Amino acid sequence: MNRLSSPNALSSDGYYIIEGALNDEQCDQLLTQIETASQTNQGSIRSSKGTVYAARNLIDHLDNLIPLVQSTGLVDHLKKAIGDDCGLVRVLYFDKPSDRSWTLPFHKDLTIAVQDNSLPTEHFSKPTRKSGVDHVEASEEILKNMLTLRIHLDEVTTANGPLQVIPGSHLSGKTVTAYEKDPVKVLVNRGDALAMVPMIAHGSGHTDPDRQLHRRILHLEFCGTRDLPDGYQWKHFFCV
């Protein structure tokens, strides 16, 4: 099991694991809130059996995330990585139920949610609209001051499509290229959190269809840059 657990690994490897970030009760509460939110969230996608396996815009529906980040000590990891003035800017949810598993090719997370992506700009590109929210591809300067926390609401093993990351791949900026290091499977316990920079190359494979497993993850994106250039504004920026 990969157990990189030192924040010092962030600059060199682009990720590390925060063990025991949440307890079972906190994980159960989040799952209940996500299921409730999915009833009205237009960004939710369900499998053939009715299981929610992806959801966007959860930042509008989960109002206890900032207190959770603060009470669990995750805020200390954020401030060490991206500064004292960081804020929560986007929340996603992923699962891989056995009846709706999927693969994810290696890529980097380059887009951010903004209020209006139609403004003229020299810093942003590739405007898109996802589930009713404007997005743009951010500059490396902004992406370097972001950190993602992936909270694992299930144990992750080789059987339920673990995330794979390529250590050090963030050092090539926004480019996805051939890397010298092999991918590392992120195998963690329930309640562990993965801290990773957006420009690390990552992907994942299928869940074993015979195991009837979930791989439920709450994906929280934070940034230490509150004021964006060219008059752009975050869709949300909740100070932590």
C-alpha cells in the first residue's frame, strides 16, 4: 500500500496522503448529505440502478464543508501548501459502482469554475460550460497556487478502480507528456485524504464488476489566489 504521508512530498512528488483525516461517523454524514443533495442537484448523474456516480456543483448544497475542513485539521495542510488566505472554489463527487464503472485516461486538472467566461482575457482559455456553470482553463500561475483534497468515503483497493498518479509529473506544468516514473496506485483506508496539486498527471481504471464495490470520493478544490486577473471572478470562493 502506498503511504506517502509527508507534506514535504508535495513539492517533489505532487501529492501525499493524510491518514485518518475523517472518522467513520463523518464519512457517513457526508454520504447522507451527498445523497440528499443529489435529489435536487442538476449536476448529478445516476447509474442504471439509481446510484449517483458523479456530481458537480456540490459546493451549492453541502454547507458544512468549511467547518469540517477546520475541525479535522485539514485546514493546516491547506495553509501550509497555498497560504493563509485560501478558499474552497469547487466540489465534485465521484463513485465507481459495479454497474457503472469507468476509466479515466491520464490527464491534469486545468479548469476552474468562474462567474463569466466570456470576458476578454490573456490569462484564461478554452471556455466551457459544465452543468450550467462557466469554466475556463487557468494559467499555470493560478494552478500552482491550488490544492485538491480527495476525501475517501470508502476503502480503496486494487479492486475498485484506484486513482493512479505519476509522481513529479506536475513539474512539467500543464503539459501531459511521457514520464520517467511509473504510475502509483493510491490505495487508502476510508477517511484518508489525498492532497494533490492539479497539474499532477492522474487517471484510473475499472472497478471489478464481480466485487460489488464502491469508490466514493468527495473532491474539494482550494486556491490561495482570491483575486483573478482580467476582471474574472471565481464562481465561489469560501474562505477557510
